Amino acid sequence: MNIAVVGTGYVGLVTGVGLSAIGHHVTCIDIDEEKVNKMKQGISPIFEPGLEDLMKENILADRLHFTTNYADTFLNLDIVYIAVGTPENEDGTANLTFIDKVVDQIAYYTKKEIIVVTKSTVPVGTNHYIKDKLTKQNPNVAFEVVSNPEFLREGSAVYDVFHGSRIVIGSDSEAAAEVMHQVNEPFGIPIFKTDTCSAEMIKYASNAFLATKISFINEIANVCEKVNADIEEVALGMGLDNRIGSQFLKAGIGYGGSCFPKDTKALKQIADEVDYEFGLLNAVIEFNNKQRKKLLNQALLDFDSLAGKNIGILGLAFKPDTDDIREAASLEIIPELVKMGANVKAYDPVAMDNAKKVLPAEVTYVDSPTLALADTDLVFILTEWADIRDLPLSTFENQMRNSNVYDGRNCFSQKDIQQSNLQSYYSIGRAAKRQEVLV
Ligand code: UDX
């Protein structure tokens, strides 16, 4: 099959590379010429484990191409994927400006029958809107439209493209759905075919459900703290029930990233527009906003003031194995600390360049977790990177001026904490090692 993928963000690029790896001829289109030139050499614009190797392999095999040129790409094309961003409008609705622009281009350049596949996360009904728009602009061509939502996790996107739990194909055309079935069959992942609107809803409902699961376990964690239960034990015990499942029961400082915050708000808007008050989802969103500030609020309870304190930050990315800082807890906490007059020193293995663009200029960046701890009064652990989880607790004791540790990702076991000489340790949902006097 000749396939084009428009948009080379992490969804478009990983999808394009994945489709080429199973044997299709894929051209990825992007408007950014500099980015396209780099990708032609196998250089990925995003940090995603395994991606560059797979890009290079498929470029060499002549199955994967990059271009800014629609005209040439559309000369002989069977399928075009739309994988551009649908950022959040101020009111929480999904912004379809990029989708509209791509649809205009597809209508303009398509000369023969084509299947248009929407990978971007779009409000329910958008695929019907896309089909109407294409048909109005170019009535000579038979366009079929398929919703094919993505479920890729950042940091494991390459793994997920080959090992995902399902591929959802939503179309009102049986013929188009069948072609898409054949295109995706080599991935060896279960394929679920359904109608277009249901496919669009599956994406929002899945992300909203996972966000709810995280908020639920975080609320249980907050209760555990008060009743002397241990959230790690509680989550293990709950997860043994297959109906609950053990995944997404990791308590912490809330969810972030490019999907959950945006998609939960978009689903709330979708419900609002049809006059349905989605109370549960509203609570999930509001609770998560509070949870992201939990460490800061705890530190403010423990100390009269954080002004003048030396504070280390371990981890800036919204989760490990990515340089993405969108909606990360670090963006909530660090500006507040700076405003309060704290001296902030931060470390992240890959996200520091992105963080420098948006965090206050007063923040100092260091190249190792140990340097981030040196001479500090408090440390906030915001991302559970392996090199942070693997730090011996003696490093905290030896490097910090006052070893007060606020661990938002429960990186250390209760046993290790009990045996340590840390001055204080606070984590989420566990009876913490607390001492009366904090310095
Ligand atoms: C998510 C979905 O998993 C993916 O299917 C979707 O298409 C895109 O959004 P992603 O945002 O990359 O993927 O990360 P994910 O691993 O799902 O984590 C999202 C957030 O939830 C992170 O901030 C993570 O720290 C948090 N999380 C996750 C928890 O706090 N606890 C958990 O148990 C799991």
C-alpha cells in the first residue's frame, strides 16, 4: 500500500515508522522543512526509545520517506493518515485548526479514490465533518473516512505500536474498514471494527477511564496516609482482582502529559455541549489539579516558609523515558517555589532543555541527581526516572544539608526508609518517616 502520514509529532512519526516496518510504502509529510531534512537522515525530532533505529532501518529499505511536498506524494496514494495536533482551546474544547488545514490540502491534491484515516484525537462527529468537507470541496473523488485512534504511550510508543492491546477501526463503509483491516493485520494486534462515532468515543472514554483510575487510587492514597495504611500494599491487593487489574494503580502526584489532561477536558466539553453534566469526570479533573501540588502543600505545612531554602528537584518530565514536560507537576511546583524565594536546583536526564524554555530564569540546572541534592534543605522527587529511583539513600543523607525528602513517586521502599538516617521522608499514601523537628 502507498500511505502518507500528515504530521510528524510523536503520533504521526511513530505511526508512519510502524507502518513502514510492516512493509508498507510510507511518506511522512510535515510543513517544517528543517525537521523534514533531519528526519530524512534518520534523526528523530522527539526522544522516543528505539525510534531512530527503526527510522534508519526503514529509510535504508526505501520504505520510509519524508517530505514537505503534498503534490508529489498524492500522485499515487491509497491511504492518507491525519496525525496533526488537536490542542486545547481556552474553554477546553479541541482546536481543529490543523485538521481543517490538512483536510483542505487533501481535498485539493487528491485525484483518485482514497481512504482518509484520522489518527488525531477528535471530538465525536469530526470524521463525518471531514468527509462532508472533502466531498464538498472535491466532488469528483470518492473519499472514505476512517477513525483509527491511537493508544500510544510516550516513552513506550515504539513498543506499543507493535504490542498494543487493540487497533480500533471506525468506519461507516465496510469496504474501507476491510482495507484498513488488511493494512493493520501484519501488526498482529487484535482489531476491533466499529462505527465512526463509537471509535471516536472509545479514545476519549479510554483516556478518561485511565485518568479516573489514577485519581481514584490517589484519593485512596490520601486516605491511607490518615489511617496508617500503605497505598503500595493496598494497590497490590486490589490489583489481584482481575476485574480491577493491577495497572494504573500507581499513586503519585497526579497525571500529566499531552493526553490525559487535554482529553478529559475535551470529553467534559463534549458532554457539556449535549447538556450532560459529567460530574464524575469534573471531579477527576479538579482532584488531579490539587494532587499535582500535593508535595508543595505538604512542605508548606512542615515549614513556616520556604524562602531562602535550597531546594533540589529530581525529575522534570511528566513521566520517565520522555523529554515531554507538558502538564508536568514540575511546571506547577517550580514557579511557585521561585516566587516564594526558594533557591531551586533541578535535574532531569533528558527534559532540561525543554524545561529551560518555560521555567523561571532563576532555576539552576545540574547534570546529575547527586549535584541536584548537594547542599539542599529539601528535595522534591517529581519523576521516577531509573537513575533517580536507583540513588542510594546514603547519597541523600551525605549530599543534602538537611535531608528532608518529598517523594511524589514513591521511589523508595518503606523498609529502606525505616533503615535510613534521613531527617524526614514524605511520600504519597504511606505512613511516612516523619520527625517532629524539621530544619
Ligand atoms: C496516555 C495513554 O496511556 C495512551 O494510551 C494515550 O493514547 C496517550 O495518553 P501517556 O500520556 O504517554 O499515554 O502516558 P501514561 O503512561 O499513560 O501516563 C500518563 C500519566 O499518568 C503520567 O503523568 C503518569 O505519571 C501518570 N500515571 C500513570 C500515574 O500517576 N499512575 C499510574 O498508575 C499510571
